[in-house]
Amino acid sequence: MKMDERVFDDLGGLSRAALAELQRIAKEAVRDHGRFAVAFSGGRTPAKLYSLWAQTDADAAGAPWDRVHIFWGDERYVPHDDLLSNYRMAREALLSRAPIPAENIHPMPTDCAAPDDCAAAYEAAMREYFGSAPPAFDLQLLGLGPDGHTASLFPGSPALEEKVRWVAAVEAAANPRERLTLTPVVLNEARNTFFLVSGADKRQIVQALRREEERHRDASEYPAARIRPAGQAAWFLDRAAAV
């Protein structure tokens, strides 16, 4: 599998480089269509990027904060104040520190009676914002699990085969088990995609993805290999993950 790899000494270098690219994309998006729509990921790796972005002033942020619209690629089915919440992590690292209008922040709901209800509610909210066609995020941030999962698309998940729904409730062999995730219907439309990958525990899966043959990607056992965005995709790796 051919990967546009960018390797950095550590998470700090990775995050600074990703931020510079994010700022460039944000500036172009605002110039071209008046807003910058980004889908966030959870996990430990992107927190540094969010924190660095929060520290930039309005002139250096890439886009005026009131033109930034933040969505999520996946979420754990836990309250937003739970330690495992992707929203909580982003709030602490960025949202509470940058002047992004509250109406520009679009978290996945987790207070419905059932995960399926929350997935349907988020899809409805996205359709209201983007329209009827699957949206093309200006930028989506994705991670990579040691098993090859990305967003909350885990190996063997029926959501990998989804052709209609934008958002799905899924169960994962991880804690917490119940989650919400964007499906490939949306993830494959993004104009730009950053896979942010750090840590020696990711080295084996990165090597496995490199060995994947292009013609086998539709049937790959690794969900990350089955995400093929319409736009540009770049892999930001620290040296521990890349070696």
C-alpha cells in the first residue's frame, strides 16, 4: 500500500508539522468557500495538535475562529464529561481555550436512549449543515490502532460495508464497547486526510499496511487500509511508529 509518509523525531515534531498543514488547508478553505470544516479524532496522539492550535493567535490560526466548524469522526458512547470522551479531550485541549463560537462546535450526541438513536441524530444534524450529499470535510483527522482500526471502524465491523448511512453505532472489542463512528460513506469523501500515528506499539501495523497490495485494499483486514479518501491523504508518523 503506497502511503504518503512524513516521519518526525517525536510527537511534538509530528504535531507542529500537522498544525502547519492544517493552517494552510484552513486558509484555503475559507478563501474558497467561506468556512473550514474539520472532523476530529480521539485518542492520545491528536491532543498535542489541538493544544498547539489553541496557542496560536487569530492571525496565525489559519482561519478566523468564527469560520472554523468542528465535527467528530467518532465518539465513545459515554457522557461528554467522562474521561473517555473524545469531546472532553478536545474541549480541554482546544475548545475551552480558543474563541470558537459554540454554534460552530458539533459534537456527537451521547445522551440518547440508545447508540443507534445518537447515530441517527448526528446524521440528521450533519445533513442539516451539509445538505443531502455525503459531505467532503476540508480536513479529517484519523488515528490508527494496533489492530488497524481507524475512527471506530474495527476489524470485522459491519460498518465497513456501509453504503448509505453516514453515521453508525458500533460495538468494539475495546473500552468502552459502545461507540459512534462516521462510515466510509463520509470518510472516503474528505478533501484532505491526516493519519496521525505515534508510538512503538503502532510500528507493526504500519509495517503491515506498507505491505498491503493495492488491489487487495477493498478486502483488507485492516480498516485503515479500506479508507480511500477522494482527496489527499498523508501519514504523519513519529520515528517510533515508522521505524
